[in-house]
Amino acid sequence: MEKNVVGWFLFVGGIISLFFVYTMRPPQGIGDAFNMVLSGKQNYIREPVYSWLLIICFAAAVVGGATLLFDFMKNKKSE
């Protein structure tokens, strides 16, 4: 598999997974918890797992972006 494909997969996958993980955030206070109950959102990711998932998704997006940038710069040099 080409580095470019892996870079795009990690970058786009990281950004999309960041969005989905953020939508499943835990309540951040009593007011937020009350609003979540009123809106019917009672399933969320618990705190230690939520933080680690955010870090992993962000790292995947950064590694994918760096891979794409490195491949782009390598191709520009060879021209």
C-alpha cells in the first residue's frame, strides 16, 4: 500500500472519529447532565476512555497529515 493512501486514511479517519467521539462526550456538570437527560441523550463515553479516545484520534489525524506532507515534499524534491 502506498504511503499516500495510508496518510489519507489516517488523516480523514482521524478527523471523522474525532467528530464522533466528541458527540459522545460525558456531561461536564450538573446543568449539562440535566440538559442531556431532558434531550434524551443518556448514552455517552465515560471520562477516562473519552479522553484517551480523543488523544488517539487526534494523534491519528496528525500522523496522517505528517505522512501526507512528507510524501508531498518528497515528490516535489524529485521533480
